[in-house]
Amino acid sequence: MCAFFTEVAHILKIGKGKRSLQEMFKTVLGIEEVDESKSFKDLGGDSLSFVAMSIELEDIFDELPEKWEEMTIKELLLLSEAKQETGL
């Protein structure tokens, strides 16, 4: 099996629990620290990690926010909190 698909399968397996956005970004991008003022693109996301992160974010948002990869982590956090508060 391709290494990418192995990684996606791993992420899906561990991604079903409640994890923070920061933890999702750390896992998908293989980084230790997440700067909330940075976006997926800023943190070095590529086309393969885009797919994996999209799968992760669908657990939070149901429908992915348009251009989520350009939003800062902080913006995604605020959007996630607003979704939880309104139940939408």
C-alpha cells in the first residue's frame, strides 16, 4: 500500500475521537507546534496532506469552509466554536 494511503488510514483510525484542531494539524502535517496565526498553506501543507486534512475537518464542519486551507488556525477555531454554539 502507498505510504500516503497508509498515513490516511492511520489518521482516519485515530481521528474518530475528539481531537483539537491543533492536534489534527500536528498529526497530518507531522509538526510539533502549531502557530494559530498560520494557515494550512503557511504550515507547509501540500496536495496529499490537503486530502488528509479535509477528511479530518469534515468531522468538525460537515461541509468544509470555502478556502479553508488559506484560513488561519485561529479563524478555523472561531468558526468551529460558532458552529458548536449555534448547532449548525
